[in-house]
Amino acid sequence: MSKLPAPAADGFCAQAWEHTAQLRKAIVEHPFNTGLADGTLDREVFAFYIVQDARYLVGFAQALAAAATRAGNAEDAAFLSGAAQGALVEERRLHAGYVTEFGLTDEEIAGIGTSPSCLAYTSYLRACALTESYPVLLAAVLPCFWVYQHVGSAILESTGDTSGHPYRAWIETYADDAFAEAVLTARELTDRAAATADAETQQQMLEAYTRATEYEWMFWNSAWIKEEWPTAAFLG
């Protein structure tokens, strides 16, 4: 497991990390993630999560691709476009493995509706890509990198040996050194964007980072309860 270096004490990421400390603690301690950590998470709950996450990653990748087109240099654009590809290819490969393991058919997957929280989160990121500035968009996509790395590392630290763990592949994906490096790059991009932004934009960045972190909690909670649309009963 790779532990990320502490954010620059005077940078945007340090402020955002501190601002969402209690929310981040609630995410790690959510029963979905504690069940994921000790291996007791119900397989149907995890399968519901995997389906939702695969759908979320499409919107996340679109937001990253939009950010890539607005990056100030080729190196940043390459990272963001590569991260978009990774969201669609590498992480979905992980999902495909679990879908195969759980024996889900295409018909069963299609029968799982997109949850309100999943739609809300992806819609928020797409809206940021269309209407917000480049620094605000970076702040909005950062929690999906950083919070996942934090949760994966926290779970790996609590479980230790993952051999035989039913969710080993998920844990090792997000506690991986290569993923930690990607998170660090995303943080550095965001800090650089904030450093040249005016005070109003920096406040908008903090609000976007906070809202996306709230959506992270909501996403895991929606999987835990296998969230359905409350209006479904009226539509037959």
C-alpha cells in the first residue's frame, strides 16, 4: 500500500481535505465500506454497486475528457485523457470480472435501474463539464480519485492480508501504488489551478469538491440500501 504525501499545507487540496474531514470519516465508517472491509458485505448489495458504478464511470470519463480539452499544457491534457480512458477500460474490466463471478446476465443488469444518487452524481459532473470553469471542474472530479484511494487504503490497512478476501480485487485496485500516483497527479493539477484562480473561483472549487464528496457518501449509501426511485410504484 502506498501512502500519499500530505498535501501542501497552504494549497487548495489541504483546505478541501480538512473541510471534508468528518464527511470522509463517515464514508470510511459507512456500513457498506465496513462490510467491504471485513468481507461480510452482501453479494447482492455489491453487485448492485458494481452495476451503478459502471454507469457512473461513463459520466466521470466524460467530465475528465472535457477537462482534458481545456488543460493548459500537453502533459496535463494527456493525464486527464488517460484517466478518462482508464475509467472506461481498466476499472470496467474489474467490474466485468465481478459481473462474471456473480453470474449476472445482460438481462439482469439491464433490469437494475440507475439509482437516483447515481444519476444525480453523474448529472452533476456533466453539468460541471458544461457550465463551470476548468479549475472548478478539476475540483469536482478530484473526490472520485482521492476518496476512493483513501477508502481503499484504509480498508487494506484494516484487513492486512487480503488473500482469500471476497473483495480482494476491489481493495487492491484502489490501494494500488499506481492509483496512488494518479491521485497525487490529480491533486497537483487541482492545486496549480487553484493557485492562479481568484478568490471567487477558489470558493466555487471548494463548494464543488465538497458537493462531489457528498455524492460519494450518497453513492455508497444508495448501494447499501439498493436505492430505488420513490416514484416507481406510480409507473407500473
